[in-house]
Amino acid sequence: MRADVLVRGISQLVTAQGAEPKRGAAMRELRVVERAALAIADGKFAWVGPQRDWSGEAASIVDAGGRAVVPGLVDPHTHAVWTGDRLADFEARLQGVAYEEILARGGGIRSTIRATAAATEEQLVALARPRIAALVRSGATTIEVKSGYGYSVEAELRMLRAIHALAAQAPAWIVPTLLIHVPPAEAAEREEYVKAVCEEMIPAAAREKLAQAVDVFVEKEAWSAAEAERMLTAARAQGLRMKLHTEQFHRVGGLELGVRMGATSVDHLEACSEEQIAVLAASATVATILPGVTLHLGLPAAPGRKLIDAGAAVAVGTDLNPGSSPLYSMQMALALAVRLNGLTAQEALIAGTANAAAALGLRDAGRIEVGLPADFSVLHGADWRELVYALGVNPVRDVWIGGQKVESAA
Ligand SMILES: [Zn+2]
């Protein structure tokens, strides 16, 4: 075999195997190759195995220096495009005001919506670029980015166009999602807005190929499950994937709606019940948990341990956003999932790679496997578990995306 690049001197190469989401005990089944090498051709993995078994030729050789290699991480849930800041909210919360109360007062997310609506597409891209760069440095090579601070058909489509412009400039693979976030403050305008979402916004996003999925925030202060069903039905009719932010503060039934409609993922789940865990575990829908929110808002943690023990496929994301999760590191999200949600190191790795890809409907990301894009990271250490162990330093040394080294802390 002739490869473009051979990376050798890998102490441990670790990966999930196979494109299907990993459920329950299968979330602990990793392939670990000791003293490994990998070959890259045309931006894809061309060969993976013990170094002693390599017999091909490579145009260039990179020595990993006895360090561990992990798959490129997949961040399946971010709101990386926004303007303004939420520092006043942060300070209010530190003084004891509840997040929901700030939201109900018209602060919180509504202040981000006002600021984002006033920004140009160029401004949105310029602000998002360093956020994506930070996620990449933390090992993320595929990153979902949601709209959702638009509040009108025009503003929401502008956000999606900004995400597309960002995708063209970013070193990572960007997956765009149309998020229907919060309803108009005036109850009388809700019906009109739902109609505009179903009849204008979703068809335009599909027609212009601006989104791969539609996500709806189901919550007491946001949309009802019945409203979400109408909007997700419109999404499904356009061939778009369905996702929900749900069971975050209250049991609102978005979880059951998502399972019934065949949503790709249901995200948050901090408030979900034992019965809901069983419903999710028996479905094909991925459970995406977001421990940055738990840390930042001081909320109860999503039941990651219980979901896995019940047989669910669990993914982890940063939920990077200014209000509830200013977390710019996918590595840190996994480190938090181990501490706050009870995942093992093996489960966290799968939750941030193969299962996170499944949460986006992707079959070609999050694994080191011949034929897939050569997305991987070289860690500083020889043991891959440092990925979920380290707090406050970045254990990721080099990040490769599509067979190119895009980041190096060497
Ligand atoms: Zn979110």
C-alpha cells in the first residue's frame, strides 16, 4: 500500500467500532490497539493496526512519540453563533435569581436574541470563528451549530447562512441545525409564529439546504409538546431530521414526542423520570446529555448512568452558549460527564465520538476506521484515559481533520 502519511509511535489507539449507536453495555466496548500506527490516503484512514504489521510505503512519516491517539470528537450540540454577552445574568444568578426567573423577566435568552438580531452575517461569523477554534483545540473535529436566536424567519435564516459561511472557513466539519428556540413574549403571537415556522422558515431552510435538522425547545417557558409536534411534522415532511431540547427543567413530554416521531436525538433530560428513561432506552433515539449546564447553572445532572444501565445510547455535548453553558471544550464536557453523570471513561469516549455522531445522523465520523475521514487527536500522554481525566489543562496535543494536522500544541 502507498499512503500519503504514516503516523507511527502511537502508544494506544482507541476507537469505537461500527456505525450503529452503542447502547448500554456496548458503550464500554472499545478497540484498543497497543503500539499502533495509522496510514492516511486522500484524507481518509487507509490502514490501522499494530505498527509491526505495517508493510506499505508512505510519502511522509510522523512519529507520535509514544502518545495515545483517539478519534476526532463530535460535539453534537452547540449554539456557537451569538452576539452580546450574558454576564449581567451570570451575576444575577450568583446573587440567587433563578435562571427561569431571568428568562421570564425578558432577560436571559431574550437579550441574546435582541443582540443577535441586530448583527450582520459577517459579525456573526467573526464572533463564532474563535469559539469553533477553541472546540477544535479541545479535540472536536465535527461540530453541530444551531441557529435559534433569530426570532423571525429572516433573522433565523440569516443565522443559518452565517453557520454556512462559518463552515466554509472552519477547520472542522460543521453540521447546521435550525433551532426553534423560544416563543414570542406575547401569547397572541404564538400561533402566527408557529405557522410562519411551518409554512415559511422550515421550507426555506430545506430548499436552500441551510439545515440538516430542526430542533425545538419544549419547556414551560418555551414551546408545548403539541406546538413542537406541528413544527417537527413540517420538518419531517421536508426530509429534515428532528431533535428536541426537552425535560430540562420540567417533565414536559418532549421526550415521548421525540421517541414517537423518530427524532434523531432528545437533548438535556435533567428532569426525566424512571418511566421516561425506559421509553428512551427502548427506542432508536439518542439521549444527548449536556453536563456543562449542570455545572454552570447548578442544576441536577441528567441521569447518564441510569440511561446507560437501562440500555439507552447516550451522547455528550458542550451545549456551548452564552447563557447556560459557556463551555468551550468538548474534552471538558467528557471530563464532566464522568464526574457529574456517572459515565465510565470508556462510555464517555463513545458518548463523545460514535454516539455523538449518531445523535447527528452521521455514519462517517467519530471512529478510526479504514475509509472514514482521517479525523483524530494525538494526546500529550501515553494513556488515552487522560482525555477524560484532565481538568483545567488540555490533554489534546495535535488535532488532525481530513488527514491534515490543523492544531498542534507541540
Ligand atoms: Zn442547547
